[in-house]
Amino acid sequence: MKHSRFAILLLPLSLIVCLFAANLFAGSVKIPASSVIDILFGGETSKETWQYIVLYSRLPQAVTALFAGAALATAGLMLQTVFANPLAGPSILGIDSGASLGVALVMLMFGGTLGVFSADFGISGYLSVILGAFIGSILVLGVIIFMSTFVRSNIMLLIIGIMIGYLTSSVVSLLSFFSTAEGVFSYTIWGMGDFSGVSLRQLPIFCTFIAIGLFVAVILIKPLNALLLGERYAANLGVNVKRMRIMLLIATGILISVTTAFCGPIAFIGLTVPHIARLLLGTSNHNLLLPLTLLIGSTIALLCNLISVLPAATGMIPLNAITPVLGAPVIIYVIVNRNKIQYFN
Amino acid sequence: MITAENLTIGYLPNKRRNKIVHRNLCFSLETGELTCLLGANGTGKSTLLKTISGLLPPLAGSLTIDGRDLSSFTTHELAKIFALVLTDKTMAGGLKVIDMVSMGRYPHTGFFGRLNSGDHEIVENAMSMVGISDKAYSYVSELSDGARQKVMIAKALAQECPVMILDEPTAYLDITGRIELMNLLHSLANKQNKTVLISTHDVEQALMLGDRLWLLSDENSLQSGSTEDMVLSGGMDNFFAIGSIKFDRSNGSFRPQYFYSQKAFVEAPEDLMFWTKNMLIRNGYTTTLNKSEASIDVKIISPTEIFADGTLLTSFADLKHKLENR
């Protein structure tokens, strides 16, 4: 029986393998499959540009999607459990708008001097973008968690999150107004979201941060289950709720801010994937739900990345043009059927 | 045993503004007894329960478990002493009943909460004790309020704590459910020597199955004693009394106070006396032992053989008719 329960993880795992391969084989430049395989296994290839495209563009992009999807989905699940609200998510609670504000401050105010997103970026430029995103998202997350101690209504809390989103975007508008055209352009491009922002050289940093965040999430599986019963029941079961909240704040903060800093504010993955996982699994028990959410997050991100590079000639479609098409119907389905869905009741 | 001396309970919203609910409470919670905490709404029953179980810090005074101060226990240690059933809404509709009850094993399991065969057995036992074994694989969201309450009680049982504290556990249950639950709690206390403390509005059940009563009110703070001592010493008489509601010491029930205009002399077998008086009181008669001062003489032979002032009536409906038309 135990084996069959874990078997459900095999489905997204095999999809991830297929989609990861598809991401390497497909792209705006047509490269024969045999050449791609040669390049990947270190063989010689007829064109040096092909080698560059596969190793320096497609591979890091696929790995980024793999990690970013897992990060956003896991962060979304943790938020939904902590706020006892299945409609919580990084974008709805204003957390990635906090990250956006941090990034905007860095890009629009110091954009020219640090050379962020220019061809020969400095590592310090990227680190300051990450730091901006991290501080911005942690601040918003802190405000929301603080608010949640006295705003008991979940709907009100979501509206506060949306208000925070408006506030940050008003600051961003102001910053854009006084910024250079280049700064605004790179910020706008960043805001559309894509997985190509992480170069092969930055990839280890990116993956390390995400891995740390995911590791913390995995070690929080047991207390996350206890939190399903509410804070006081969790405390009675021996959970140190305050410490747990801080750990969650840090883990979700890292996952969302690092992903947002590198890939832009990607909508819907964090909100939608936990729902897909719960509906597939039929339980809110995090023992399986968290790993499944993580894997489906990667699957969806790889799928979105594949779709974004499909129109070969015209370049890439922004991710935020794709994720809502996949995500919004799921959320609408969930809301319409909420009386029949167990975890809503 | 849990003992409190000069305990002040309340909330600590911030340093300048304490909200004190009660001062100088002294009590001890006895092992092997079912203690029922009674009190009107807003008298601080939940606050007291939360303070005893360590969810709220005491504002002053001492609260000790077997001589050790409660505040010196870690959250993890407390989880093995107190099992709580609260009135909180949970977000656990997506959990199966068996998963929910298994959460009770949380303080006893390892890092990922994996249950061993002993844990599984405890969970099965807990479910069968409250009678929800047949729903083990249902979702919590599919259960009625009463069944959810039973699930939470099974969770508390699975926690295997010496002390169980339940905040209004019978609130959502129907009458048979209440009696079953109170009986279960009573036997847990008496047979397994657990300390069980519940708050309840169900006075009838508390008087019937509670070993000890705690009466909490704004005027008299906390009064405690064995159930029968409390009732017979008059502790209950004015407890819920607001104007016209009075406690009837002879049968432990509350009644609206009637204006008795007339007296009745009653003769009835013991098993019919209660219901005969019930009808008379409801219709404005008080009973008397002195035949001469009575305005009516009622003699009950059987429910279908009733003599009122010597006239044979065949039902209580006829008696009522007779009382009304005098």
C-alpha cells in the first residue's frame, strides 16, 4: 500500500524528464537532435554556435525552470497552510510585489551605475537585485503575518495583500517616472518574467538558494501538518508556533525572492500548483502533498518555458502571458466547486 | 495534580493594558476525577482553560503541576501532559479522519511523524472509543459537527496525556451523543485515572456525571467542590439565577419561577410524583402537605386514573383542563 501511495510521484517525475529533454531539444534555433545529444555528452559538433546555444542558453534555462517552478509551488503551499487559506499565494498576498519594489529600487535608482542586466553584468549587481527582492518580500511577508495576528478574516487578509500590491506599484510608478529609459525598459522586461535570466555562471548560486529554501520546507512537513488544525491545536501538539512562523517566513522569503529576483514576478504557479496537487492526491497531508507540489511546480514551469520558446522566429513569449492561461482556469474551477472540494470545508 | 494559588488570569495585549479576567483563583485539579466547569457566557471559562493548559501565561500567582511551575515546561513537554479539545475551527477538511486522529501522536513520533505499529494501534483504539472507526477513511469535511467533535476527542485520546482539557465538548452533540461522551470522559477519569476538565453549559449532564463542579462567576470568582456538596450546600441556587430562573435543588433542574396562586394536595406513587408536580407547577400550583389549605386535591393512581377533587379523569390532558377551568 505504501508503495502505491508514493507511485503518484512517478507521474510528475517522468513528465519532468520528458519536458526537460524537450526544453533542450526545442528552441528558437533549429538544432538537430543528434547534435544536441553530441553537445550534451561533450562530443564535437559541426557548429560552435549550436554548442553555445545548448550549453549556455537552453541548459541553464531548463534548470532554472526546474528549480523556480519547484520554489514557487512549494512557497505557495506553505503560505496556504500557514494562512489557513487555500487562495493565498505569493502574488495575491503581495509578496512578489514587495520583491518587485525591492528590485525596482535597485534597478531604477542604481540601474545605470550597477549595470544590472547589461551584457557584462557584475555579480554585485545581481546580488543587489537579489538582496532588494529578498528584503522587499520578507518585509511584505512580515507585514502580512503581523496583520494576520489581528485580522482574523482570511478574505480581509487577501485584500490587504492586494492593497500592498497597489501601494508598491504606486511607488514603482513614481520610481519609473524619475528613472532613465534604460532602467524602465529593463525593469519592464524583468516584470514579464522569463527563465533565461540566469546564466550558467549564476546557476549554482540560484540553485543553492532554492535548494536551501526547499530543504527548510521539507523539514517543516510535520509542523505544517499540525498547523492544519489551527495554531492553538498545533501549540498543544508541541509545535513552537512562533519559531515555526519565523522558519516559514525565511523559507518562503528565500524561495519567492530569489526566484523573483532572477526570473521576474511569475504569477499563478505558486497559487495554482498546490491545488492541482491536492486534487490529484486527495489529501492535505503534507507528507506526500509537499513533494508532489514541488514536482508539479517543476513540471508546469518546464511546460511554460517550452511554450514560451515555441514561436521560433519572433523570440520568446513572456512567461506571464502563459502562466495565467494555465493557472486561472484551475483557480476558477476550484472556487466554483469549493463546496465539493474537501480541503475548502 | 495541578494546583493554583492566587492565580490571576487574563490576556496580555500589551505592557500597558492588561485585560484581567479573574484574580486570586485558588484551586486544585484532582487526578481520577471528571471536573465540570460551569459558568455563564463571558465569565472567562475559556481563558481559565487556556491558562491551565499553558496556552496563555498566568498574569500573577502560581500554577504548578506536581509541584513544578507550569512556565518551566517546554512546549514539547506540555504536549505530553495536556491533550486539548478546543472550539477552534480547523482547516483540516482535506484530511482523512484517521490522519486527523494520528495527529494526536505528534508529540510521540519522530522527525517526519511516521507512525509505528504501536502508534497505529493507539489511533485505532482512540477511534473505537469514541465510535468513529467506521468513518476512519472519510474526509473530516464530510462529517457532521458532532462527528467532527468526536474526531477531535479521538485525537486528544491518541495523544495519551494524563490530563485532558475540553472546551465545551458537548456543544454540537445531540442528547445521546452528550450522554455517551460524558460517560466516556467519566470512565476515562475513573478507570484510567486521568484528570479530565471540561467546560460546559450542559448543567444536567454535569450534575449527573461530573465528580466535581467548578462554578465560575464574576461575583464569586471560582467555587469548587464535589457535585453533591455543591448542590446541597446551595452553591447552585443563585448561580445562574437571573431574575425569574431558579434552581430546583430536589431534582437538579432549572425552572422559570412561577407566581403560585394556589396550592394543591397531591397523593401519587413515587414514579408519577415528578410529572404530576411538573404539570401543577407549570399551571401555577405549588404543592402542600396540609390538606386543609389546599384548593385542590389530586390523587393519582395511574396515568389513566386520576382523581381531582374526587372526580375521575382519564388523562393528564383532562387534569390540565380541570386546573384551567377552576
